[in-house]
Amino acid sequence: MNEKEKVTDQERLTLTVPEAGRLIGLARSASYSAAARGELPVLRFGRRLVVPIAALMRLLARDGPSSGSELTTEQGLQRCCVDHDREVETEVMRRIRHRDEK
């Protein structure tokens, strides 16, 4: 893969299971357990599991306190990251905004 074909972090459409779990307050092992139970939306590519950002946002919008109202990606991230590490929140929101601008 040459430099022009590489996907940057800002263009990623998925998160790893631990990354998604951190955003919603789960430890690594709890994240994989939630994925195995079907509580965390995952796609499997061989042995690799990834969490589509859009599916995670839909899940949070559906299960959130204002059920029935659609959240923007940024609102969903703000809601799920409120009590978590500000650096993680800032980085993920920056990536989403960059991706949405394209």
C-alpha cells in the first residue's frame, strides 16, 4: 500500500473493541465480553473484531436517556464520553469532525 492509499486515523470508520469500550467506560476484557454477548456492535474480519462508529452511535442514541431522538455523531460522543478521559474524547471528536467534513 503506498502513501496515497493509507487511511489516516481521521478517516477511520471503525474503532477497536478496546477503543469503543473505553469510550463507554468498559475495561478491555469487559469490552470483549460485551462484544461476545452481542451488546457491542462488531464486525468480524477473520479473527479481527472492529466496532463501526456509526453503529455505536446508533446504539447510544437508542439506549440513551432521550430515546427516540436522533443524535448527531458529535452529540453521541459527547454523551458517552462525559465522565471519561478528556484526551480520548477530544481525539475521537476531532477524527469524527474531520471525517464528516469530507
